[in-house]
Amino acid sequence: MAGNNRSESTDAIMVIFEHQKQFHRRASCDAS
């Protein structure tokens, strides 16, 4: 159970991280 919870939280972090990267990249394109 602990391992599953850890992987779920890690996946959530990665999804958020990827979303932030895409948002930052989009903002950079709009700025230029």
C-alpha cells in the first residue's frame, strides 16, 4: 500500500511539473 501511495504522489508531482513546464513555455512564446 505504501509503495502504491508513493508512486501515485510521484505521478501527480510529475504531471504538475510537466504542466508547469508547458505553461512556462507557452508564456515565453507569448512574451516574444
